[in-house]
Amino acid sequence: MYSRNFDELKKIIEINSWTNNKKGVDESSAIFAEWMLSIGFELTRYSREELGDHLLFTSTQKKGKKLLLLGHLDTVFAPDTFEDFREDDEWIYGPGVCDMKGGNFVALQALRNILKTHGEIYNIDFLLVSDEETGSHDSRYISMELAPKYDYCMVFEAAGVNGEIVTGRKGLGWFSLDIKGIAKHAGNHYWEGADANLEASHKLIALNKVSSQTKNTTLNVGIIEGGIGANTISPHAKLAFDLRYTDPVEKDRALKAIDEIVATSFVEGTTSTLSGSILRDVMQPNQAQAEWIESINTLCHTKLPTEQRGGVSDANIIASVGTIVTDGWGPFGDGDHTVYERASKKSFEERIELVTQVFGVHMDGKL
């Protein structure tokens, strides 16, 4: 049994914060802003017409290293799909309890603790963005502009099952391949057509071969569409695919292979057009990051387990500009992106205590 009161978290969990629900995201973030302002932070608002506003909370700036906290306000759940909050002895359940309103709550509680022990908060800022779940297409530019101003960044996505923080994430690209063929009657003029579906089949097999198990590179064609009827040679087809990779060399190899496949017509008369891009580049473990983690271990008398993940987060964006970043500082949870999402009460306790320690040694100038 864990006694921490989660009424505040419940309040924002029960507000629908689907990325495309600007009203809900802004309503939830307004509550969080009240909490942050009450502990001495100043707010810079990045107003948006269609998305929820992005929020930057800044503390007093003094001599010493600067720490950026990063979270996102949005969830993947559309209105009326998953909006309830409940708890039992071990778990809390609800949209965003681990991804990642729960992580934001950990950061908030640790900041409150620091205010009590130090009497003030300085050299720690907190960026909350509203479009992470759809690729951070808008907020990435804010993150990339701000990140170089900080020595370190802590991202509050969910922890690993054993409390792992995240030191590496794959790069991610999303692409669509549109194929045009020539429609003809399948009975009368079969040989005069150019079958876009058949071209898509050849390209699907070729794209699959871009994946490399030894290099931990994957290309997954997740959507196939094509044709207008069984008695018509298909005039169009579409493949949508996801590319993930662990280092820049593999990215370059994969992108070159994709371009070659797009340029090759396996079925005469078909043409293909590629759209899409790399959404988040790879986040790789590095020596500076390892040294920072070791300092935390020493100063906080802990031994942080680490892991690398195939999924992406805004930590990828921060890493791309060279700022030292670690992820997974939120509570442990599972079922994220499903109606079974939950987070461990025990992990909230553990994470808040640890993050409070990290903030403390940072402000003391030891980290």
C-alpha cells in the first residue's frame, strides 16, 4: 500500500488531452501552469491556433550549469475513448498516467520538494510541448532552439520495469510511397494496363530487404492500399512505412536503398513518388552522458540502470543538437497507448525521491 495522494494527477488525467483537442490540452496545461507559477516559475507561452500551446517555465538564473526538464502535455486518446482515472493498492490507471502526465507530475513534486529544502529554485527550467504524440512537427523547432542553452536535459517519459533511465533511442522516419499505374479492363485489355498493385508488391518485398537484424535496422510497411475493383487493372497503390535505425551510417544506407527502390519500375508503365522524412534522428549513448550518469550515481548514492529503446521521444530531438540528455525519468508503467495504461505507485515514490536528489545536487553546483 502506498499512501501518496494522487488527487492532483487525477484532476489533469480526467481532462481529455488528445493532441488534436486544443481546448482540452490547454485546459489541462492551465492547471499545471498554476502549480508551476505557485512555486516561483515564470511562464513563456508559445501560442498556437490549432494545437495546444507549448509552455516554458523558467526559474531564477544564477551562475552554474543549467538543467532543462522536458515533457509533453498531449495523449493519443480521442475524446470519449479513454478518459477515466482509477487506482488500487499498487497501480493508478488512466490516459497519460505513464505517458506522460505522470512523468510531468514526478518533476513537479520533486521541484516542490526542492523549494522546501532549498527555499528557492534556480537554474532549472521546464518545457512542456503539446504535439509529441504526433511527431513534434511544431514543437521540435522550439526544442532545438532552446536545448543548446542548457548543459543537461532530463526527459520524463516512463521509466523501465527496473527503474531504468534511457540512454539511447532509435531514429525514426515515416514515409509514403504513391504508385501510379494504367487502368484497363481486366477482361478485354489486360495486357495494355500497368498494374500499380503488382508494382507495390515488388516494392514491398524490396523494401523489406532494407531491414537488417545484425544492424538493428527495421523497415516496416504497415499500410498497403490499392486498386478500384477486381475487374480493373489497378491505376494506383500506396505503401506507408516506418524506418528505424541505431546509427547515422545505417540511416544513410537505408535512405539510399529506399531511393533506389522508388526509382526502379518493376512493372513497365508505373511511376512512383516518395514523400515523408526522418522525424527524429537517432539518440546514441555517449561518453559525456555516461559521465553525467556516473556523477549522479556517486552524488545520489545510487546505481541507475540504463537501457536503449526502439521507440522515439523528444529526447531524440534534444540529442540531435548535442545537449547531454537522458530519458525515462518518469514512473514505471505499461499499457501506454492502450486503454490499459497504468503506472506503479511504488515507482512514483522512488522516482520523486531520486529526482529530488538530482535536482538538489544540481542546484548545489556538484553536478
